[in-house]
Amino acid sequence: MTAEVLDLRTVRRWRNAIIVAFALGGIVMSTWGPRLPSLRADLGVDNSFLGLILGGVTIGSIGGLLASSAMLGRLGARLAIRATLWLASIGIAGIGFGAGVAHSVVITALGFVAVGFGIGAVDVMINVEGSAVERAAGRTLMPLMHAAWSAGVIIGSAIGAAAAALSVPFAWQFVGEALMVAAATAVATGFIPVAAPDEGPKAPVRQRIRDWLRGWTDLRLLMIGLVMLGVELGEGSANNWLTLGVRDGHGRSDAVAAAFFTVFAIGETAARVGGGPLVDRIGRVTTIRVTTALGVVGLLAFILGGPVPLVLAGVLLWAVGVSMGFPLGMSAAADSGPNPAARVSVVASIGYIANLGGPPVVGALSEHVGLLNALFVIIALLVVGFCCAGALRPRN
């Protein structure tokens, strides 16, 4: 089946299915963030050890990233996306059971590994499918799809905030969300075409590996990666540490902390939805410089604290600051030179590892300097991203 023979109705259903898959990924990744204070208490661990447990997501995601291409080729997009989202759902249920019922660090960590593998694999798959949908539809849709992920984070964080406010045990919440994600996945993936559109012959595996390795020696590509490093560390740290920063650093309740996390998710989504017209008007480079500068201001307000409205404003600016780096970095990498797929893979790897691998580093650092002070590392990397933003300029 080729893109040319897909009718408009099929393309629309395909597009909507991938948008839902993006949203489900966001829901999964926001499940534990609002409930980390309770999860930490039930496991009886400190921030440093909690950071190691969260590192299970990183370990799993590396496996998912490596396995995603083979799974797509063997299973096709419909079955591969369905299987990996179901695995992530099982992982979420495992985290809830492991921490909230069994009080087992091992079971909880294995749950995080399962989530990491599922999300690491599906993130690659839905971006590949999203690009194919764009080609079939003949228009740009990726910003909307990434906004759907952020919208999923809003939904997931709102569920967590409500559950915390109502004192619902997080084990029940996690199992309920796992069942919801699994059911929605079963329905949505049914609209993904069984056969992927024909994109022509692929280069031999050895050549693809060689091209990917060559990308790691490209200075411009690495500078794009540095932009994504800061914003993705900022986003990942918000997902994992924002609630604890509000609770421990600013002395607020679990419900207030969860509500602040929801505000972050809303701010990031709104920035991404409105980001397209902004980029068309002022360009990628200026957009990145403006947003990362706002992110620095927001993080300073959040870290240094003060009145609640100031901290809340800091959360919003933090969200804006990390909102545009990933989608614009992906676009810049794709048109930065030959073999776009290999080049996108390089910067995606940098961004993904920063998003998932950075938070454990922040957790370990927090044991020595405090959680709020540990967030200064994000500010430093956002400044680096600001300085490297010129690498996102389109090629002439």
C-alpha cells in the first residue's frame, strides 16, 4: 500500500490514531510525577535512592530505542504500537502494586523498566508514523502531534492531582490509569493501516549504522543536540522533581504540588500549540532563544521562591522554556544535511537520554546541595542551548 492510494478518510483516521497514541504516551509519563511524595513515603527511600529507581525508565528506554526499528519491521506499526503501549500499561500497574501494596523496591523498579521500554520504543514508532501521516496528508502535523503528548501529560497530571486531593491510594490510581490506557490503545491502533506506505528501498543495515555513527562527528548536529539536552533535561526534571520541589522546597501540600505540575503541563501544551505561527514569524533561532531565556527566568523564580504567585509564574515560564526545543530540534536535524533519518536519530537520542537520564542525576545531586539548588544545572544547560541556537538555522 502506498500513500497515493490512501483515501482522505483513511488518512484522517490514521492521523487521529497517532495523535491519540501521542496523548497516551503523555498520560503514561505523567502518572507517577504528581504522586512521587506518596510513592517515596511508601517505599521509605530518600531522593537519591528514588532517583536510582527512576533510572529504571532510562534503562528500559534504551532497550526500547534499540528494539523499535526491528519491532516495526517485524510486527508493523499497528501491532508494534499496540504491544509497546500495553507493555507500558503493565509497567504502570506494576509500579502501583510494587510501591503501594508490596512496598517492594525491586517490583517498583521493574515496573519503571517496563514503562521505559514501552515508551522508548513507542516514541520512535509514533514519530516515524507521524512523519508518514504528514506525507500522506500533504501538510505539517508534527507540532500538533507533539502538543497531543503534552495534552496527555495534562490529563495524567490532573488525574494525579485529583487523586492526591481526594487521598486516593496511588496504587488504585495507577492500576485504573493502566486499564484506561490499555483500552484506549486497543481502540485507537485499530485505525492505523496494517501495511505501512511504501517508502522505497532502504539502505543496507551496515550503511545505516555507518551514517548514524557519522552523525555523532557532525559539529552542527551536536550543537542542535546541546539545545535539546537542556530543554529535555528541563522537561524530564519537571516530570520527576517539580512536585517534590513544591512540597519539600516550598512547603506546600501534596495536592498543591500536583496542581502546580498540572499548570506546568498546561503551559507547555499551550506554548506548543501556539508555537508554529511564532516560528513562521520569527524563525527557529529566535524562538529558541526567547523560550530558553524565559525558561531561565522561570527556573530562577521557582528555585529562589517567595510568594506563591511568583513560584507559580516560575512554573509557567519553565514550561515555556522547554516547550519548543524538541520539535524544532528534530526539524532542524532533518534538514541539516544528507540522510535525515540518521541525523534525526542522533539528536533524538541526545534529547531522550537527557529527558529520562537527567532526573536521576538531579536526584543524586539534590542529596548534596538540596533539590531546589540541584535545578541550577538545568539553568546552566539552557544557557548553553541559548548560545547554540544558531545551529537550528535552516540551510540555504
